[in-house]
Amino acid sequence: MAKHHVLIVGVGSIGERHARCFAQTGRAVVGIVEPNAKLRTTIAKRYGIEQAYEFLTDALDAASWSTAVICTPAQTHVALANQCLELHIPVLIEKPLAITTLDVESLITRGNPACIGVAYVYRAHPALAAMREALVGGQYGRPLQLTATCGQHFPTYRPAYASTYYARHDTGGGAIQDALTHIFNSSEWLVGPISRIAVDAQHMVLPDVQVEDTVHAIARHGEVMASYAYNQHQAPNEISINVNCEKGTVRFEMHNSRWRSQTDPQGTWEDHDVFTGSRDALFQRQADLWLNVVEGSSPPLCTLQEGIQTLAVNEAALWSVANESAWRGVRVANVAPLESIR
């Protein structure tokens, strides 16, 4: 199998995972860019990476790359992606795409949008994809209501959070931009784009930061009513998304790697177990699917326009928090609602 030359830009927590998982596909030779010399040396030695650079310009001058994966703090995503796109290198950009929608205007006009993807990894989950397929196929009728309930003990999974981008909104931190954005994006994939939102959020528990760690939101996805609850301090690591439809209810349970359905009010849940792999296996699947995009055999899982749409939701959510939980309309990008996908 031909090897793609994949450049990982930034090898903090998520960048290291991408480096490892792209290599695990068996389809890629990985290089890295990391200005922190100690971290760069550590990751290169850990994974046997021969091409390791301090700056992106050095990497672009030194070698030809099949694709780049941008894993730096959010406020730097667009500038780094544009450097790659100028050389016609497809880019997979970590979430959130940027800090504000104003930051992404140059991406819209640069190159082929089919060569830009946003790394919302939940879309690579086979259970979520299978549930979406059932919804889009009309098996359960028109979606009416969506509810998402999510939480985890963030310090357990990201012990260094207070010293990373997470500590500040202007670097992509806080529960809304770092965590709930995954759920916004997944829900938009299921039932169409969010058109307006109102949010209550607060810092309640996490030490050494002041950004929100607890969020409640209500939203409209067009005609679909939605509510979201997310916290980063509970003991259970659980994510569930319910969609109530005209002919039944479906539920995605990330923590159980399954989706479920129930159509009989006096019946029981029918379980659809689809995916039993590790977290690395999910990222490896995302990497495989992105390499298919690079080869031209499939579109991005999350397109640039869909990433901009979710970025607009993040932006509206933060505005609502700062304005006493007022409703905020979302500038809907060119994203087809669920009805037009059918």
C-alpha cells in the first residue's frame, strides 16, 4: 500500500494521538512540527519519527507532504492551514476550527474546500454514523426533539488542562469550545444546523481555571427543539444523545459504543452494538477516512462549511453566556438541513 507523508503540526495531547493513529493505519509516514524542543524530541523518539521540525516553514521547505493535520491552539489554525493550502496540501484542522467566524474568511476562498476537513472525531464513530443513516433514511419519521446529556471528570483525562489552551477562551478553551462543541457538531449532523441558541454556563469546580466547566443550553435546529447539558466534573464518563421522532426514539451512547432504538411505548430498547474499539481505534478510523479524502475517493467527514456552522454555534453560545443567557441567532453556513439530505 502506498504511504502518504502526513505532517502533524503541534504534538501536544491531541497532536501526539494523531501522530500515533495515522502511523497505525499502515498507510502513512508521519513527520511533526513542534516549537517546544523537549516535546519535539520526546515525541520523535517515542514513535521513531525521523522528520521533526521546529517551524512549519522548515517542514514545508524540506519535504513534500500528502496532507497536514493542524493540532495547535485554535487561534493559530487558519494561518497555519493557509500556509499548507498555498502549496496545495490538503489540511485536516482540529476543532474548534477557529475562535470566531471572522477568522475563517480566508479559508473559504482559498483552494478546493474538498481538501479541507475539520476533525470532529465523533463523526468517525460507527454507532453514531449508523444512527444518522437510520434518521436520514426516514426509518423513525421526522425528528422532533433532541436532548444531550454529557459529562466526565476532566482532570482525570486531561490532568494538565490548566496549563494548556483550555484555560482561556481566546485560545479555544472552556467547556463550550473544547467539549460541548463535539456534541453541537454531532447533533447538527443528526438533525440539521442549529439556528438559534440560549446558554447558561459557569465555572463551578475545576481548580486553577476560570472558564466555564458546566453548561446548560436550549436550541432550535430549525423546527427541532433541543437541550444540552454538559459538565466536566462528574465521576461517570458518559455521553448520550437522544432524538425523539414521529415513529420512535433513537439514542447514541458514546460510553457504551452503541446506538439504541425504541418504537413501542410498552416495548424495550433494541441495542445496536456497532463499535467496540479503543479511543485510539476511533482516531485511527478518522485517519483512514481522511486518507481516503486525500486520495480523492470520498468527501471529508466534516466539511469546511459544516465546521464553520459549528464555529458559529460556539460563538453564539459564548455571546449568550455573556448576555444573561439571551437567545442568539446563528449565522447558518451553506449546510443542507436533514430534510434535503433525504
